[in-house]
Amino acid sequence: MIKLKNKSLPSIKSKEKEQEKLLEVIDKFKPLLNKYKKKLEYDGAEEDLILWLLKTITKFKG
């Protein structure tokens, strides 16, 4: 097994898969995020909504 900075290759691949899944979720919720971004009407609203979504997912995940 290849080790990179104390991390094994399977560990890195699983993190990459997790990141891909999170990006898929963000893409799926993009229309809803855009709707509320327009309602909030401030710079950075989309980023705040995405951050909220990711925090909610991680809380739900356990």
C-alpha cells in the first residue's frame, strides 16, 4: 500500500468519493439554493446557504 503523508491510498480515495457525493448534493439542491439566494439579497448568500447545507449533512451523517 502506498503511503502519502501518513495517509493510505484507500483513505484518500474514500475522501475523494465523499467530496464527489457532497458536490452531487450541492448540484441537486442548486435550484433551491438559487431561489433563497435571490430572496436573501446579499453578497455571499449562496456561500452561506451551501455552508449551512454541508453542516446539516454532516450533522445528519453523525
